[in-house]
Amino acid sequence: MPTSTPDALRDVSVIIVGAGFSGLGLGIQLRRRGETSFVILERADDVGGSWRDNTYPGVACDVPSPLYSYSFRTNPDWSRMFSPGQEIWDYLRAAAREEGLGPHLRFGAEMLEARWNENDHRWTVRTPQGEFYGDVLVAATGHLTDIKLPEVPGLETFTGELFHSARWNHDFPLAGKRIGVVGTGASAIQIVPQLAEIADQLVVFQRSAPYIQPRRDRVFSEAEKNLFRRDQRTVEEMREMLFWYNDSRFAARRLIDDYLAEASWQALSHLDKQVSDPELRAKLTPDYTIGCKRILLSDDYYPAIQRPNVHLEAAALERVEGSTAFSAAGEAFELDVLVVATGFETYDLPSSYRIFGRGGNALADHWSNGMQAYKSIATAGFPNLFLLNGPGTSLGHNSVIYMIEAQIDHLLAALDWRSAHDGRVLEVSSEIENAFAKRLDEGAAETVIIRGGCSSWYLDPRNGRATLSWPDFAHRFRDECAPFDPAAYDHGEQSAARA
Ligand SMILES: Cc1cc2nc3c(=O)[nH]c(=O)nc-3n(C[C@H](O)[C@H](O)[C@H](O)COP(=O)(O)OP(=O)(O)OC[C@H]3O[C@@H](n4cnc5c(N)ncnc54)[C@H](O)[C@@H]3O)c2cc1C
């Protein structure tokens, strides 16, 4: 048994696990409603989630910054249209501090295991700081958190410096070094222009060429920022306009011909404009339907690739021996540094192996055929457990914060209903969960993610299901989450909460 130090929040109404946008957003809303009986357990030593962990050079968001903030806490001070990662992290830290979350946060408090107790209908969460007890457990543990390393023979024997893009080694001086970047996804195309400036030589290992559209980033002028500070309506109007513009981009994913052609034209004409060498252009031209993998935004990736010190190796990294990296095309490169930008483990929530519901069943076992949840938030056999930003919430065309907020509203309505009904246990049935998952599968089957036929991190490699993505326009998710229907949660053994 872990030794527990005294903690006023060891026994609470709501245990939130994770202090990223999801966990903090829920914490802020609870505080604003005057709730005090909640704790936020975070395994790291600061808030911020993705934006604390991803500090690589060039890190920035890919949706316009007015959309990439809470609707209930907009930020007039974003420096530009696409905020740098550090600004987003600062925004989250300030939000946590100014909204009074400090006393509720526990750092170094990794949820090692969470168990539903059938006797008292409560959750017990074991952490290195001892056990916490709660009526309701909220897993806000993110899905781009646990890094994925490529399965490349000899990688671990690399004699140079090796790190993942989400675990950047800022202590290692990169200037003048021979650097390899593995991957050409969203992180890699932000990193490459930065490293190209300082590397002696830079090799980019590309397994598959991405579609890249113009980013159209720009600095917000002081006059604009003053206007945003003075007039909240301007911010609201801008958010509204940007939201609908972004949401319309989903039409391409639905394989609506005109939108697909437009999206493809935007990317390929961007490539034509920026790369004149036909041989290089051919290497950079994707060989799959646009939208099948994530569409990227950049104005400086193609120029960086054309610098004399940069080599695009249009083949995957195949093996490593000592300081030599071999590509699948048989080329060998002597390197001092390997930056692995190969993304995250996405087909399961990292926390699912640690959450045990009715009968001691692990969430990971419940999800052996792919993760799923009713309204992407509740799952059968796991009473009073709510998921934020879990299955069926990833977008690719709009801001995930919108999805998170829709779920938070649903969850708050559930908590209100619970309070008004003697703390009844909320649990969905398998039928309700499966029916919702079936609808999402059917929706996904109409999208390019499934029909495009390419491999991507949106797909569960075990069964080809697109379990991570919301297969529709983002605004429809809010419609989906808005009504809290207590009947849907009226499953299993019901009981009054402890006195
Ligand atoms: C480089 C990068 C760029 C991105 N750009 C965009 C973008 O432009 N637009 C967009 O919409 N989305 C983007 N995303 C997705 C981004 O993850 C989400 O927008 C959002 O930040 C998710 O917030 P979250 O709180 O749900 O998860 P996270 O930010 O992942 O936070 C989860 C938290 O839970 C903690 N945690 C996990 N397991 C445990 C445990 N067992 N015990 C205790 N704590 C735990 C983690 O340490 C972390 O702090 C990007 C992601 C990355 C990595």
C-alpha cells in the first residue's frame, strides 16, 4: 500500500486525470460554478499537456489562434494567426493560475491504476502520492501523449544523439551538426525549416509525401490586438467566421468532388509555385487521395527542402548501424543527430490499461476491437467514468478545443443531473455504446480516411476502424453532445451515493 500524506482533496466528488486543455477546461468550469470538491492529477510537473511536451523548434498550432483557445476565455494577445507553442503553453498556465486551479492541481501524480469499487460505487485512483477517492472519474489524458518510435533495426544502437520531437533535448547543441529527421508529418514540417537554418547537413527521411497547403500566417498588429482587447464582439465574429471556414473543409473529407478538387488544387499548385525542379517536385508529390492522411499547412517547408545543405531522401529510414543511417532506397548517411518525428501511439488511450471497471475489467480489454464510447464520452461497464478528447473526437480540419468544450458541457449536465438525483450512478449499456459506435463507423466509411485506402494514424491497425476521428462536421458534434439524456445513462445497478 502506498503511504498517503494528508491531502484535503484525497476524497472528492470528481477526480480529473490530466492537466491539458481538457482537464483544465473542466476544472475551470467547475471552479466557476463554485465547486470545490475536485482534484486534477497530472503525471508531469506542470500544466499544458501537448504544449508542455512539444517544445521543438517551430512548434505552433495548425488552426487559427482565435479558435485555439477556450470560448469562455478568449485571448486578445495572440501574437499571430497561428500561435507558437510557447504562447499556447503560457496561455494554459495563466488560465490555470488566474482561474484558481492551483489548490486543485497535484503534479507528479500519475494515475497508475483506477478501480471502480462495486461496494461503495466510487473510484479509487492509485498514484505515487497515494490513493485518491472520487464519485466520478474523468480521463482527460489526451491521445497524442505517448510517443511512437519507428521499428527500425539498430535504432537503439545509434551512436549519435537521438530524440523524439515531443521529447526535445534542448541541452544538445545542434548548430553545425549532420542531422537526420525521420518523418514528414505535422511536427516534421515545422521542425525542418528551423533545423535547415543551423545544420551543416540535414537529411529528411520521407516514407510518404504529405499534401501541404499554404499556411497564410501573419502577425496581429498592435491595432488589431487593441481592438480585440476593447471589443469582445470582434473576437466573437472572427471566431465565428474562422470556425465556419474551417468546418467547411470537412466537405473534402466526405469526398464531395468539388471540395476535393479544390483542396487538391490548393496543395499541388502550392507545390508547383514553390518547387521548380521537376525531379524534386515528383518526389514531393503525394501518391494518394488528399485527406486520407492529415493535410498540412506550411509556407517554409518546401523552400527549406531546396536549401543546398538539405537532402530529401524519398524513402523510409530502414536501419541504423553505429552512426550510419540507411534508407530503404539503399543510401547511407553519416549522422550526428537523429530526430524522430513519427508521432504518437493513437489507437488506444494510454490510460485504458490502467482503468478497471465492473468486475475488474480493464478498459483496454473492453476496447480490444477498437476504442469507442457513447457520445465519445461514456462506455459500458465503467460507471461514472467520463472521457474527454478520447475516441471519436479527432478532427484534422478544425479546432479540437471545440470538441473538448462540447464534451465538458455534456459532462457538466451529467453532474448536475446526478446531484439532483441523489448521486445516482451513471452508466451506459453496451447496446447504446455499440449503436453510437456503429453510426460513427458508418460515417467514417463515407470519408476519405477509410475510402482513400491509405494507412494513417487515424486508423486502428488491428482492424482498420477509424476510431479516433469524428467523421463529420465539427458543429454536428456539439448538436450530438448538447442534450444530456439521463435515460441513456440509466443502466445497471443504481444506487444512492454514499452519505
Ligand atoms: C505538436 C502538436 C500540435 C498540435 N496542434 C493542434 C492544432 O493545431 N489544433 C488542434 O486542434 N489540436 C492540435 N493538437 C492536438 C492537441 O493534443 C489537442 O488540441 C489538445 O492539446 C489536447 O488536450 P488534452 O488535454 O485533451 O490532452 P493533452 O494535451 O495530451 O493532455 C493530457 C494530459 O494528461 C496527462 N496524463 C496522461 N496520462 C496520465 C496519467 N496516467 N496520469 C496523470 N496524468 C496523465 C499528460 O501528461 C497530459 O498533461 C496538437 C498536438 C500536438 C502534439
